[in-house]
Amino acid sequence: MQLTAAPDQVTIRGCTELLPEFSQFEFLRGSKSHLRLNMMTDQQARLTKHSDLIYDIGMHLGKDTDFYLQKGFRVVAVEASPDHISRASQQFQKPIADGRLTLVPAAIAPAPGKIQFFRNLDKDDWGTISREFAARNEQLGTRSESVEVDAVTLPSLLAQHGVPYYMKIDIEGADTLCLEALHDFPERPRFVSIEIDLISFADGFDSIVHLWNLGYRDFKLVNQSLNKKAVCPNPPLEGKYVPARFDAHTSGPFGEESPGTWLNVEMLLQRYHRIMKQQKRFGASGRYYHSPLRHLSKWSRRLLGMEPIGWYDLHARFSETAVTPD
């Protein structure tokens, strides 16, 4: 993959094997037609004033919420699963009573009201409002049942609670709804993380489109299968020091404590391109996922000290210098 830069754009070439219908991809808001990054961003965006607030969108078992609370942050936790909400209501009684935690028992959706939520019976972190994602999950061997839950829009939460310092987004098939909502607010979270799409290269690019146009210029792709190796630095770089240990049901350290080196967009795309090539072979929807070759690849990668084939969170850091004045 070749990348060439000019003062007003970055052009990415060599991705035709992942996007066979396009020879270029234009990084314009909502566009999926070219592979060219427009260097403009939303105007007059600024960093949020709520430096002690985190949104945990897709709370699941509440492990991330617990970690954020221990680090001294206030938390707004959003969760669609009634079972998870019931458990969290009992687990977090004190921080809820103290006003440090707000539980939102609803799914993030395009409109408020009621919505069908596909609860996964085999992997409870795969719940989704997306029929497409539910169908994909069934193809991967899991079962789902549809239940009606309350729906809330992210703009309504942002208006009520404010724009957070860090926004963790992990809601299967609906992450982009959250990024779209931020365009309508003048403030930005300092940090945002989402689960990057590992099936559709175009959908992954669409997330990067939004992040770029929102003013994010530094990125990390963090392999979540390496969570158990992540440690929090002491002295801390975010909030209080917490000697936390992480697993597959946690997002891991965030912000300046997130693992790895910050990358510019060209380096991000190169890394994403390499990861997608691996996923097309050995990922959950890959050509050799059900083949002995996957186990051979897993063994050889371990032997050579290479990172495992896993799932990835994309972390982004806001840059106030990226904002274009009127």
C-alpha cells in the first residue's frame, strides 16, 4: 500500500484487494467512494470541559465501569440487556447513591422509544440492535432471541450529562451512531474508543472518516486478545492508579495509558490493512477459520513471537490543532 501526502489531502493506494469495487476511497463525511483523506475537520470543535466524566457505552458485565470508578471518574453507563442492568444495579448501589454512576437501561438507537434487541444466548457480549449483526452471529454458530427494550439517542444523553473526557463505545453494529452524534456538538471527548470492523474494510474506513472529521489525529489499534498482558502505569497517566488486571470482557487501559504508540492516520491505515489481510484468512469470518491451517497459523505466530489473530479496539486522541477556524 502506497500513501502520498499533499498539504490538503492524503491519498491511499493499493487497497483494491480489500475494496475491489474501488481504486480510491475518499475520506469525506459519510462517503464510501474513494480512498482519499480530506484534511478538513468540523469547525470550531473544542475539548470537553468535563474532565472527570466517562461514558461506558455497552457496559456488559460492568468490569470497565468498575475500573473507571476506581480510577476516580464519574461514569454514565449505557446497557441494553435487562439482565446486565439488573446485576449492575445491585453491584453498584453505592456509586449510584453517591451520584458517581448513572445507569442508562436502554439501547443507543437512531430514535427514542422502543426497539428490538437481539440478545445472544451463547455470547452475552454479542447483543445487538442490528439484524445484520444478529444474522452474522448465527452464521458463527450462536443463537439469538429478540426482546423489546427501551431506546435512547446519544444526543439526548450528551445534552443531559455533557460530553465526556473519554467515550468507550462497544455496541455491536451501532458504534457509528455514536460517532455521528458527536458532529452536532461543539465539544469533543479527549479520547474515544470503538471496536473496529474486521469484516468490512469499507465500514472500518467509515469509522475513521468520522473520527478524522471530528478532529482526531492520533490513533492506536489495540489487540484485545492481549488484554491479560496490559498493566496500568504507576504513577498513573489517567486518574488514580489502579492495579487492575484485564480479560476478554474488559476494554483495558484507556487514554494515555492505552497500550502501544500513537500513530498518525497513514500508519494507522497501514496497520489496519495488514490486520484485515490476516482476518480475511484466519479471522472469525475468514477463509481458513474452520481449517487446520488456522491452528497451524496460531502455533507459528506464538512460536515467532507475533501478536495473535484477535479483535481490535481503535483508540483516538483529539487534536485541537486539527480544527479549522472560520
